[in-house]
Amino acid sequence: MEKYEYSVMLKIAEVMAIGSTYIVVSAGLITFNKYLMKEGRFPHAVQLTAMHMATTSLLSMILCLAIPSIYPSMPKAMENWKHLSRFMVPLGLLFSLALFTSNQAYFYSSVAFLQFCKQGNVAVIFLGGCMVGLQNFSWTKLMVLGVVACGCSMCATGEIKFALPGLLLQLLSQIAECTKNLIGEVVLTGAGLKLDVLTFVAFQAPFSLLPLLAGAFWLWTPEVAHDFGVMWHVLLLNACLAFALNVLIALTLKRLSALSFVLIGLAKDVTIVSSSSVVFGDPISHQQMVGFLVTLFGMALWSHLKLTEQAQNEEIPIINKKAENA
């Protein structure tokens, strides 16, 4: 039993380490992107997202050539590139769509409002996971997700500066992101592939870059070149932070799951909502605060259900342990 408790402590420590690092980097990048998307800086969502993927592709290539040992599944991935492409093509398209629409939504809505909307990701992940066999359906789970959905609705309808284009862009981004996460979990943990994190990122980035490059050239204007010349050093730092986030996303999906990724994302959203209110002065209504609390309550219930299910699947003798202690 001591060995089991030690392994549980190690797992908790791993989740805390990965989760806290992801929260800091992700919150930092979102705040950074919001800062750049203001007029007079670099308000060009497609070009900004393309630079993120270009930097990630380049850094992945350099790392792979310099330290190939940290890409253990790269030889296998290269041998099965045709099979891998079946997953990477839709994954790249979804990832580029999610990034673009998410950045574009900052034009219309506040950071706080967009993060409130993201609370519904867990429902999309659950329903999608049930369809592909990654999650087990139950009516209890559906009822708990109903609480989460109710809280999200209160947050959305309580927005003081509501903008329909921002909401629609954010919803499209969430659907694309959740679908991408499900495909990513399959690629990282199954489908005969089981790629390591860095190999996954190295393949994902170029497939995401191609559609973004097409959009970047299509929407190119002289203002883009001018703003890039002024902000290039800031954009380089922003792109490097995006590379770190891409690695962390893949690491979270590899070591945890798409659902855990969403749960950690909820803690990140609390951090971002708080910081956006302080840094950008985003107004938050009383209805949104109540809705956010309802959502967090629903997520607490959801986490309890998932932990109980995991304990049963791993055949952890919780009841017997209590009996022994008695």
C-alpha cells in the first residue's frame, strides 16, 4: 500500500508540475497576443499565427538535427509518414483554424469573456470522446455537464460589451481546438503511432503552417510589413513563447489526457480572467461572476466523477483500505 501511495504522490507531483507550467506559459501567451493585437502594434491575426508555426517548425528542425536522441520516435514516424499524414493533415488544419479564430476574436471581445466561453470545452471533449471511444458515457456525467453549460450560458449572456462576431469566432475556435485535442490524444497514445512529444510537435507545426501561409499571403498588406519592421524583436519573443506552449500542450496530452488538458485549462482561465481584469481593465458583471462560480462547481463535480471512475478502472481498493484502517 505504501508503494501505491508513493506512486500516487509522484503522479500528483507530475500533474502539478506540468499543469502549473502550462498555466503560466499559456496565460502569458494569451496576454501577450492580446497586447499585440492592438492598433499600432501588430493587429494581424493570420500573420501572427503563421509566425508562431514557422518559428515552431524551424526550432523543431534545429533541435532534431542537433540532438536527435530527444526525438526517439522520429525514425518510426518517418517510416510511416503516409499513415501519420492521415492524422496530421486534419490536425494541422484544425490547429491553424483554432489559433487564427482565437486571435481574431480579440478584436471584438474581452479576454475575460473569451475565457468564460472556453468553459464549455469540457462538454465538447466529452461528447467527442464518447463518439471515438475515448470516454465512457453516463447520464450522471451529462447532468454534471449541464451544470457547466448553465454556468457558461450565464457568463456569455452577462457580458457587458457583447459582440456577436467575437462569440462566433470563439465558438468556432473551441470546436476546432477540442477536435484537434482528440486527434492529438489518438496520435500520441494510440493508432499504432505513440509518438513522443517533440516528434509530434515537429510534424504538427509544418502541417499547421501551410494553410496559415496561404492565408498570410492572401491577406498581406503594406501595413503588415511596416508593423513587422517595427515590432520584429517583440514578435520573435512572442513566437518562441508559442513554441514552448506547443511543446507543453503535446506533453500534457501525452502524459495526461485531453480531458485533463481541459481541466488544467480551467485553472488557467481563472488566472487569465483575474489578470485581464487587472491588466486590461476588462469589466466583469455580477452575473458573469455567479456564472463562473456555477461553472467551477460543475467542474468540481466532474473532477470527482473522473477520479472515481479512474479508481474503479485501476481497481484501487478504496473501500477495502478504509475497512483495513477501521
